[in-house]
Amino acid sequence: MGTVVEKLYSVDEYFTLEEKSEVRHEFYYGELIEMPGETTTANLIALNIAFFFKALFRQLKGYAFFAHDVKLMVMNNRVYRYPDLVVIHQKGDHKKYVTDPVLIVEVLSESTENIDRDKKRLEYFGLASLQYYLTIHQDEPIVEIYSRNGKSWQFDFYTSLEEVVRLPFFETEIALNDIFEGVIFEKKGE
């Protein structure tokens, strides 16, 4: 019995297919990876963070942010991802995709948690402009943050709604209360 070989796509084919597709796909070395739908909770968390950055960038110029449906070029013409939220230097807006991320946010779900925590994290750490990578749980108030510290990365996590995540690169901080505003957490065991 023969092995079925999946078709590998060029970047141009990928962009053409994505323009017509009703489902988003990430691009990984020619493979198309279908993106699952998200929960209302994940969407609410991403919007809360987006509103925070929209207000911040009224005073802090030179940056732009994009949510959900904008591709991030991770490796030149080899890997494109759809982060839940990405903050970029404005020069990184290339219309069909963005580059030069400063902050990337992924809201974790059962279907994406492993890839967000492992594969994507390592890919993102290779981006010279990146200062922060946040992973946010949607079933409990947990925020994990990786912060660039020279050539290394520092890891911190927050588990209380009263805590704040400090983002010194932007000279700001965001409270977990603001990140999880409107989210109702189910009590364990219910």
C-alpha cells in the first residue's frame, strides 16, 4: 500500500487560498494547518486586551495591533501564524501579513495549548523584535508571560485577579481584572 503525500503549497498559493477560504489556515513549510474556531470566552479575553492597547496607543505612537485574522510572518516565506493578538512596530504592516512583533498574545484552548506553549513559543522567540509572549488561560485566571532580557527570556506567571502584568517596554501594566473582565469562571468540581 502506498503512502499518501499531502500537497505542499507555495506562499503565493497560500495567500490566494486564504483570500477565498471561509476557514483560516496557518502556513508551515508548505503545509496548510486549519485553525479551529474559538470560544466566546477566548474572544472576550482577546478583545479586552485589544481595547487596552487601543487606549494605550493613543498616547504611545509608532505601534499597531491586530487581532485574530491577521497573519504574522514568523519565518520568511516558510511560516505564517495567526496569533490571537499581535502588537507590531508600524513599519511591520505589509497589508497581507505583519512582521516586527513586539508583543504576541495567545489565548490557550484544549486544541491549541500544546502548540502555543511549545512549537509557537520557540518560533516566536526567534523573532528579534519580540519583547513579550503572553499565554492566557480561559478556564481560570492565569497569565503566563515570557519577557526578553537581553539574549535570554524570563518567565513569570500570575494567578490572582488582583495582580498586574508589568510591561516595561511600553511603560505600562495591565491588571488581570482587565484581561478577564466579563469572564465567568466555573468553580472546580461543578
